[in-house]
Amino acid sequence: MPIRIKKLVGAVILITLVVVYAIVATAFASLYLAESSGWVHLAYFLFSGILWVVPAMLVIKWMESAPRR
């Protein structure tokens, strides 16, 4: 796959990942953490704010890899 197409596909995947992840993480917090203290909210959003980096890192690694011949 040409590198330009690979980067376009990767960018679309990253944008979709971030939007869907943000919606799911916020919905989960709204449903299950509504009555929790501020410290629980802080811990949850710190953890969930960092967690999306793992799949994004894999997509970026794939985007930057050399094309196969």
C-alpha cells in the first residue's frame, strides 16, 4: 500500500478512535460514576485519558512502517 494512502487511512482511523473513545468513556462515567466523589472522577478521567494512547500508538506505528514490496 502506498505510504500516502496508508497515512490517510491511519488518520481516519485515529480520528474515529478518538471520537468514539471519548463518547464511550464519557457515557460510562455518566452512567456509573454519577454519584462518586470528585477523586474517583479525577482518577477515572486520568486513566481513561491515557488509555486511548495504546491503540493510537499501534495505528501510528503501522502508518510509519515501510511499505511491503
